[in-house]
Amino acid sequence: MQIKKIFQFDTNYCVGCHACVVACAIENKTDLPINWREVNTFNQFHYPELAVFHYSLACNHCDDAPCMHNCPALAYTRDLLSGAVVHNENHCIGCKYCTWACPYDAPKFNQSKGIVEKCTFCVSRTSEGLKPACANLCPTGALDYVEEQNGQRITENVGFDNFDIGPSINIISLRNENAKPEIIPEVNKSTRIIKEISPESKITFKKEWPLVIFTLSMAYLVAEFFASVFFDFPINSYVFISVNILAGFFSLFHLGKKNSAYRAFFNVKNSWLSREIISFSLFFIATASHFFIFQHVIFTYIALLSGVFLLISIDKVYRIVIQPTPFELHSAHVVLTGFLITSLFFNNYLMFLLVASLKAGLYIYRKYYFWKAGLNFRLFISGWRLDMLISFPFIFWFFDFSNLNFWILASVLIGEIIDRAEYYEELDVITPEKQIESDFKRLKN
């Protein structure tokens, strides 16, 4: 029986010297400033009531690895001999979805190569009975490569969570004598100001603006197609297909290796990103066939079903990241946007009122949650977003504007752009640095 070996990290011995980081960089010839292994410090500003210690972390080669589960291109495999989660750069499309999925920040996006890279568990060394380079060069013995004892691992500690994915690491907690604070304070801690820096989020509107265009375009096109089928809403088929193509083109901006985009189809079994791409492709092919080729009812049904599944898939893609509030339903979800736009195409103002009220309620709840949490709730932008959803449509209706639906739709779309842009600003990805920050704040308070 093959004895599984795992990383072992002793928080009592790590001095934060970064020798492991240097060893990893030299062994794997990584492009600076990318480091596959990183050292993070708990209580880096030496808050008096709490101990100071370090974590040296890279890929933990988890038993249920979220990077491998969610990768649409099947770029990850498991080495059966060592149990290592291995990344194949030739299969990677550079979508960065695995960097969202991994709570240990192991996959690193290499901008110059357009692909993700990560720790290999030094399979070339371990296959010859050697330790990984990082563990081999640790001067204090804090980081080691050991045999797993009867399947037992300690993977819960302050600043580190196992997330129920089975990380292949054993964490040795601080002994009592090392867990004591450096200084015993003589004044109340509420009078002391401690510098805090929140790590930058991997997801921002600036980084993901092509996805804003793609997702909102799909919500509009699906709604418009439904209206054309069930309400005889007039559609310019050439404009419809052109917008579809343009939206797909913008989605490619998110990929590091655009010429390998076809691999995004490969993991439909597990990855919502694969399902999104497949449903988008089906929707495009079916609508193009409906308008230009066969005009058979089967293509109409395929377009309708794939359109609905596309909007569901788009929202499901983001289930792996940290949501802005504990309530999972978000006002910017494209399923709700699709319903809202469809109601206008159907001239169903009752449906519009119901969906708009739901979206407004979710939006106001989120802003209240931010306000209570002391977060930036963007008062001015929030006012504009609600005006575009409620105030301006009401004004257009009350004064009986000509082309009423056009003006309401224009107002709604501007509001949806604002909400979707805020959505990407509010999403976040858990990392070791953020886990440490979260636990530090919890203990400090």
C-alpha cells in the first residue's frame, strides 16, 4: 500500500525568513514577481493582545481540489503516485477561474504567458525519494514533508481553514508559551489604533468589464428572443446575431490563451463555466438557425431552453466566490434582469413592477448591510441606480412619454449596468491573507 506523504507546517518554528519561497522560485524557475509559495504573517503589525506567527503556504494538493473540479478546460489532473494536483499548461486557457475557486491562492496567473501556474509538489524530486525544494531548504524545520499518520491531519488553526476540501497538510499549532502576546497592554485596547490593510480583491469591475458586457448582453438577447417567440416582438435578426457575436467576442478578453478557448467545453460535468459556454454556443447556433437556416420549431425550443440555462449558468459561475451579503440572491443576477427586460417586451407592467420591486428590495437590503458593517455603500451611485430602476420609469409612465417602453428600457439598462458593475466590485475571493485578516479581526474584537 502506497504511504501518502503530505506537507507539515509547525507554526512554532517558522521565523518568516522566506527561504522556502526562494527555494521554490529557484527550483521551478518562476517568473518574478510570481511566487508559487508565499509566507503570510498573522498579526503582522504586532497588536499587543495577540501572538505573532507565520504561515508558509503553496498548493495543498487537496483531496477534493476545487481548482480541478471547476476548471472548464480540464487542465488539472492528479498524480496517482504522489497524490499531487498537477496543472498542464498546454491545456490551460487562462480563464483564471481556478484562482477564484482555490481558497489557498495556489494557482497564480502569469500575465506574460497567459496561463495559470502552481506548485507541482516537486514531483520530479519526490519521485526520487527527495523532499520538495521548499521543505528541503527550510532552515528551522518548520516546513517538512512527512508520511501521513493513519490518515490524520490537523487542518484547522487560527488563520487557516480546511474548507472541507482535504488539504494535504498537517498544521502544528502554537504551543502555550508561544501563543502569549508579545506585550501585556496597560491601557484599554479601544484607545489604541492599529494599522490595518485589506488585501486587494482578485475580482473588480476594472478587471472584469468584458464580463459585464457579455452577461448583460445575454440577459437582453434572451429576453428579446422570448418576446419574439411568444409576443411577436419584432427583431432585426442581423442586429440580434451581430450583438450575440460581439458579446462572445468580449467574453474572450477574459482569457489568457484565446486560441485555446475551445477547451472551455471540456468540463461540462462539473464546471458551471463550461456549462455557461456550452449554453451560450447552443443559444447562438439555435437562434442563427431559427432566423436564417431552417426556421424549424426544434431550433426555437433549443434556443429558448439554452437561453434560460445560459442565464442560470452565468449566475451559478459566481457561487464559488464570497458573496456581498449572507443572502445569496443578488439584485444584479442576470436571471432577474432577464425577467425584468422580458416584462417590458411583453408590455406586462404588473410583472415589471413585481420584478423591479424585488430587485430594489435586494439592492436596498445590500446597501443597508454595507452601512451596518461600516463598508462603503456608494450613496450617490446607489441613488442613481434606484432612480433608473424606479423613479425615471415612473416619471416616464406618469407623463405618458411617447415610445414609453423605449424610455423605460433605456433607463432600466443604465441601472442594470450600474448594478452589475457594483456586483463585480463587491465580490471577493478567499485567500490565506484574507483568512488571516478575518480571524485577526475576530480575535482582536
